[in-house]
Amino acid sequence: MAFPASRTQQKPRLAYILAASHSGSTLLAMLLGSHPEVCTVGELKATGIGEPNEYRCSCGALIRQCAFWSDIARRMGTRGCPFDIAAARTSIDALDSAFARRLLRPLHRGAAAELVRDAALNLSTEWRRHLSRWHVLNAALVRTLCEKTASRIVVDSSKVGIRLKYLLRNPDLDVRIVRLVRDGRAVALTYTDPAEYADARVPTLRGGGSGASREAERIPIALAAREWRRSNEEADALLARVPAAAQVTVTYEELCRAPNAVLGRVFGFLGVPPHDIDPDWRAREYHVVGNGMRFDAASEVRLDDRWRSALRSEALAAFDVEAGAINRRFGYV
């Protein structure tokens, strides 16, 4: 794969949302993407598509029949980067080496552990080739999205820390990090029943737009709390090595309560002018992959705090054992 001819031009800016899953990243990405100089297509890692003949773009079209994604594929081809959103290979672990995939599985750790991971990965010639191609592919996709949408910034709601680690090393991207935090009790609830608490409001649009069951994804509250805690510990470890000027933190709750104020702060951080939310912001054309809320019709930004009534005292106690301390550190009492 050749480097794009535009490598020497100004680096495109990528706004990366770092968060535990189901923290509101799709909502934040779409609200940011309503700015005329910003675009989002959701999760650029594109790992949750599953069966491509059933998965739907947020525009409603089957993903491989979507005119937007077909044009992105055409434009990527002219850059020497063959691309198919249904088999994007933009995820850091999209390589054939089982050895490398196994090393990429653990969450981001402290500096010493990451040095060990990198040293072990570099033993693999396939990994070294993959990383070079991966940098080219991701930078080309960001630049192509900017050109297609006439935007200056692309928002990636992939959330994953290990992906961000390597994106920060991409010589062709200017990466800025938006850390998104949500009350761990709300997030843990979504893990116990993702179809009910973390997907499209319309049941037939859940599971990627096909109405597929998500029963197999349900996990107990203690495991859910541990997953949320580990995701935030990963973010802490990663951001400890990132300059303060390259990161900003917002919470889901403040986003829902004062969206224009929060978005204004993030837009300033990203280097674009303030832009108040259009009351009908969902009317804008989006082509988002990721969480099922991308299919919802209502433009109202509304706080989802169903955990307060859905979690019983036993579940709250189990959560507190696993993740209460870090939740309180974020100010959730």
C-alpha cells in the first residue's frame, strides 16, 4: 500500500473519544458532528458490524448499499487504499498473526508494561508490516472523510485505549483526545442488558439495524462494574503520558444537562468556532456506525438515569465493591 500523495499537506485533525463503552460516545460524536466544520461516522475501528448483509448505516441503507460509503470506498481507492466499511481492517488487531492479536488483547497498562508489549510485538515481522499499513489506512480514511464532507475535523467514537495508543504515534494525524466519563452505575446497567439500555429505542432496529438478539452479551453486575472500572483505569494510564493541551474531559451528565456549554468547550479545544445545537440536529445527514442510538429520531438531548430505579440494593452493593471508589473519585455519590 503506497502512502497517499497528500502526506506532505497539513495533517488532518482527529478528535478521539476515549470512554468506557455505553458512556454516551455516539451521542457526543453526533452532536460534535453537527458543527459545519466537523464530521463523524461513529466508530472508525468498525469492528461491530457483524453480518454485513444485515447491518445498516444510520441513514437506513444496508451498509454495502449506502451511497456515502460507496463513494468513500471509491475515493480511498484513488489513494491506493482499497477500502470496504464492512471489512474495514482499521482496527489495530485486524491482522492474521494470532501471536500479535493475543498481545494486543490486554487493556493499556502503565509505561513499563507497554514497553514490554511493544518489544514483544516487534518480534513479529507481520506486526511491523501491519502497523505501517494501518497508519496509512487510518490517515487516508480521516483525510478522505474531511474531503468528502468539507470538514476540518473527524470525530472517532471508537473509545478503545489500545487503538488510541497507536493513533497517537501516527505521523500523519493530529490527534486530540476527548475523554468522556459517565456514572459507572449507569454504564454497568447497560452491560447487564445492552438491548434494553444501550441500543435503539425501536426494537426492530437493535443489533445493528436488523433487530438481532443481544441476549448473549448480557453479563452480571459485578463483572459489568469491573469492566467499567478497568476501562477507566486504562484511560488513566494512557492519558498520564499525554500532554494536557491534547486532552479534555467531559461527563455524560453535564453534556445532557448543558449541551451547548459542554460542546462550546470541546469545540474551543478542537479549534473550531462555537456552534449551538440545532433543535432538529438529527435532521442533518449522518452515516454513523456504532451504537444503536444512531437510529433514534428524537433530537432532544435527555439524561438517561434509569439505573436509579433499575438497580436494586444488592446490585448497587456489588457495584460498589468492584468500582465504588473510582466512581466516587469522578464525583458520583
